[in-house]
Amino acid sequence: MQSNLNGKVTQYGYDVFGRRLYKKSSNQDFTLFGWDGDLMIWESSQNSNHPENSYTKHYVYESDSFVPLMQAGYQGFIQLIETPDYSEYLNKPYSVYKDPIWSTDTRKNRVALEQTAFYHCDQVGTPQTLSNAEGACVWEITQDTWGTALEIQMLNKDNPFEQSNLRFQGQYYDSETGLHYNRYRYYEPYSARYMSKDPIGLFGGLNSAKYVNNPIQLVDMLGLIEWKGTEKSYTVFAVTGLSYDLTSQCINGVQNSVKFKVIGAGIAGKGFPYTINNVSEVTMVDNYKTLNPKAFNGAWGDMSAGATWRGGKGVGMTAVGEATSDGWSNDYSNGHSLGAGISMGKVVGFDYRTSSCQISEVPKCGPGGCFKKDIPTMKYDINQAKKYKPVTQPPVILPLISNAFPSN
């Protein structure tokens, strides 16, 4: 794949998992990326015309998160480890302790880290400032709600270790295009939309190109909770009434049940635009990896087509709040459904209860994989804290953000 911005052509390469491995521009800039699962853990940039400007940066994140903690690196392009010869293990058991990867020349002559910088992020894990090892603020970014950089200030524009291209969690800013690379697709912050549709299709919502509804509290990353239950509907021409009774997965010994009603109106297509006393089994997924019954509060939308009589298969897709039905096929246990149509409405009654459960499950994902994640939360255990004695450390004085950079 390649981009062309004002005559500057940049080529991009990806691995079999869709992770970006490199980008190479027409001015001989070449950047290589390294991954640990879905986390970009290092980047290395090389310029054939100015090799002295080459650098390698490694990223450290919070545990089980995309929130950056620090970056560290050194001057020079990364020296990758040569592929070892594993032929000796064709006839004997493999041992990780004797793996030839540990004896390669690159491993023996590894480069020491030269510079470090620490991230200071907002409530959703978006970098706001960088401080150096002395605690001085060396980089600061001001963004609007949807991630557009309004202003970037830095003390040393020639020092790549005191700058950052990380934006919203999981996003990397490309100066060649102005877009944010977001692992599975590219995000355009000026319009707050992705350049391509969601790879999980309508599992991510009816609008497959939008970012999250509330970027002040939510991020678009990985994880979905599955809810199962029934949907009862009564439709006469353009007026629709529904009631839902859903139960969540068992997550960490807790299970939620929700009941709510929906009223709406819609447009019927060909056929008979009515559904009488219809009951269907429904499975829905939300945008969280932790239980959040309030994900069902908000707007309701439905697209359907097909014909059933006293049970059978129909085709439909439903979205309620931040949750969507798990697939297009609905199994109607009784009732009559004829025709096709699109309906929209809102939740008018809502109730939920919490209960304990025995067998915990992991969050389910759509057929395309997991692509969203909730906001990381800080866990604090007072009993664990009592085990440790306080240690006196010299204070680290950070300048106020407003005073970090002198005004001209």
C-alpha cells in the first residue's frame, strides 16, 4: 500500500496479521516497527542521506493496557537478530536455555539505552506531556476532543527521544499523511472518522466508520461482553414496541441481567409491513470487557428482512445503545414476521440486577476478533498496601504545564 501527499510518496508493508511492519518515503526515510501481540513495542528510523539522524525507540506500557508509561532508545538503526540455525534440534529435544538465539553476535553486542522519557496521560490514556530523566517537561501536545493536534511544543526539535507520535490509545501519528494508524485501520481526527469500515462489520455498531461516541471517557481498542436472552416485539405498520430480557456472561464471579423496553417507528419495504406477537432469541455484544449494563441506554435501531410463520429463521440486525446483535440471523420461536424494513427508536424503561455466578468466562468476541476495550481502572487493595513500609524518596519537582514552555 502507498500514499501520495503533495507529491511525497510513502510505501507501507504489513505482516499476515495486518500489523504494520514498515513505512518508506521517497526522501529515503525508512521506519521499521516491532510488535508484541497488538502492542507496538519499538520503532527504528533510518535515513540513507543522513545516517547520523537514525534512532531506535522502545515503548513500555501499563500492564495489560495500551497506556504508555515511558520510552527509551539510542542513536542508530536497530540491528535485528540473525535467524539462528535450528537444524540440530531436528533429532533432539529443544531446550529454551540452549536456544542458539542467545549466542548470536547481535545479542552479544547489544546497544545500551541512551535516553529515556516518561509519559503523562489524561483520563483515557492519551499522552499529554513527556518529561525527561531530570523531571523537566520536554514535550507537550494540545488536542481537541477527537484527537486533532492543535499545538505541539518541544524543547529540542532535533531530539527524537523527547518527542512522541503516540496519540489515542493504540494510535500512531503519521506525518506523511496526517492520519493515525490504529492497528486495523487508519483514523482521521479532523472528521473523527476512520478511513475504512470496522473489520468486525456491524458488530461495532451501525456506523462502521465512527470512533467511540464519547472520547472523553471511552477508547476504541479490544474486548466485548456477550448478552443472551429474548426479544419480544409488536409491530403494526410503522409503529414498533419491544421488550428485552438479557443475561450477561459470568465475568469474575458476577453476572448481570437487564430488562428494558423500546418504542420506535420505521419504514417497511416490500411485503407485509407488520409483525405480530413475535418472540426471538437474541445474542448481543457491547463495547466493554467489564460488565456495564448501562451500555444498553440510548438509541435503538433495527434492520430486518425475511418471512417466518410460527417460528423459523429471519434476517435482522439490532443496535441498542452501545450494543449490537451478534450476527444477522434471528431464530423466531413463535409469532409471524413478513416483509422488510428499517426502524429507529429509544429505550424508555430500564432495570437491571446483579447476581453471583460460579464459572467465570472470558469476554466473547465477534467473528473478526476483539477490537475494543474499556478504560483501564486502577485497583487498590488496602490489605496488600499494609504489608509494605513507606519508603522516603527525594521529591521530583515537575513544572506546571502552563509554565513548562516560555511564551514568546
